[in-house]
Amino acid sequence: MSNLLAYRLKMKLPKSEHPEEYLKHVRVIQCMADNWQLQCNHCSKVFKGRSHRAVCHLIGKTGEGVSVCAEFPKEEKMEFIKKVYPSLLAEEESQVKESGPQLKNRLL
């Protein structure tokens, strides 16, 4: 994962373009009024929450009350992010050509 993407994952996530995409990777065990009980298909971790927590678990966003999935393959994770949050990667692809100091200044 690039430094720019890691930096953006610390910020507030934009609106999801495909909000139900996480259901391909997470199973709903129990539906309650406020929270659902979910289980990750990759690491089998069980946690409570809704779509936001499930997505944070999958893409590696910390600080949202759920651990990061260590079993989600990197290539699959990048495809998931590209589909659900394309704006997180849009500028990153143009950053590949920039040199180190320029990228460092943009991250600060």
C-alpha cells in the first residue's frame, strides 16, 4: 500500500460508490436494530457494526473500533478500494511519476 493511500485512510472516507460491495467479503450473522453481528470471510473475525465498520476492517482503516483484516489479499484489497472508493486511488495513479520530495511535501 502506498504512502498516499495510507495517509488518506487516516482521514474521513468519502461516500461509497458501491455500498453493498462489502457483503461479498463479510457475512451477516445476526441483524439487530442498531448493530449487526458480522463475520469476515477471510479471517473469520466476528464483530458488531454496520457497513462502515466492515469496510474499515477490509481496507485497513484504523481507529474505527474494529481490527484490520490480515488475511485479505493485497491485490483483492486494491480492487475493492478501486471499486468502492475510486477517489482514494484516482490521484495516487498520477502521483507515481512524482519524485520523493514532491510527494513528501504533499503528504505534510
